[in-house]
Amino acid sequence: MDDKYKYTPYTDYYYNFVEHYPKYRYCITYLKHVFEHKKMVYIAWIYIADTLCSLGFINESDIDEITTLIMNHDDSKLERDEFVPYAKKFNGPRPNNPNIKFHFKRAVKIHKERNLHHYENLSSYKNKDWKHYSVELICDYIAMGWEFGDYIYEYFQRAKDKLKNDLPKEYYNYIESIINIIPEKLSLAEEPLTKNNIDYITYMFNYHNDPFEEKHFIKENKKTSYN
């Protein structure tokens, strides 16, 4: 296998950091989680982009802006006031410490206020590109399903009442309509990712040129990449 396929620019930095600062290993562990989630959101977008265009949910002119949103997904989690509380809560040695819980809760609020793909923030957003953030929200849900073993429709059902109560009716109906076509039109988005395909996604994410050229590779090889 090509070395470029296995190696990322963060490899040396990761091992050097852990060697010199072992007590901060949890920070690197959380950082890896953030990038893993970003990869999953990216591949979810690749799977649904063509179908959303062909069914009229988005126009081809929307592709570039949505792709930019997807590539920048959750970047605010690298800001200190989000990263440190999240890392301590999820990967630190004292996740149940009251002080850590307090700062984590505040960090979650800050994160949602900064990111329109969270329905709590999207609900008050009135610009004409609201569909772009709605698509990012759906990709986020697909990625969470892949990461935690839930189907996208099941994940949506648990959040359905909150979305329905908080979002404008037009926004909610748009998101629900896309979610409803996923089992029929986008069955691959329902399947768990195998390690082989995650390895390829890592390569694609770190060294991508045109993600919509890469997409065709995955579609052509889906029978060997997936169980």
C-alpha cells in the first residue's frame, strides 16, 4: 500500500506530543475524534449530494457552498473555549467533576450558538441559504449514526419533536422530506462503515482534490467496501 495512503501530516506531531506531554494525551484523543467525525460528515455529503440534486432538494449552484460548509464542519470545536471543556469531559481523567460538567455545558451552548447546523441556532436564521445548513445538519446526523450504530431515521426520530417545535415549518418539512427518502434512495447511508472504507475515507479526506470525482470511486466499489 502506498505510504501516502497510510500517513497523515498529524502522525509525527501526535507521537511527539504524547511522548513529551503524557498527561495531555486526552487532548490528542479528543482531537482525533473531532477529525474522525469531520471525515464521516464529509463522506455523508458525498453520498447524498447527487441524489439531492436529482430530486430537486438543492441546485447544482449550491454544491460549492455546501461543500465548504461540510469541510469546515465543527471547526469551532478547535477553539479553546470549546476544545478544552469537550476534551476534559469526553476523554479527561475526571469527566464527572462538577467544575468540568459546568464548563462543558457552557461549551455546548457556545458551540451551538456558533454553528447553524444545530437546529437551536438554525431556528432563528432567515437567510436564503438556510437549506445549506439544513443539509449539513442531515450529514451530521448520518455521521453520528455511522459512529454510534444508529440508523439515520432512528436518530432523527429521537430529535423529531424538538426539531418540529423549534424550527420554522418550512425548514422542518424540508429536513424530514430528505430523511424520509434516505432508506429508499440512499441505503448506503444506513449501513455501518467497515474499517477498509474508513481507511480510504481518511486518505480521501486528507488528500482530496475533487470530492465529486472520488465519490464515483466509492459508488463503483461499494460492494467490496461494504458488508
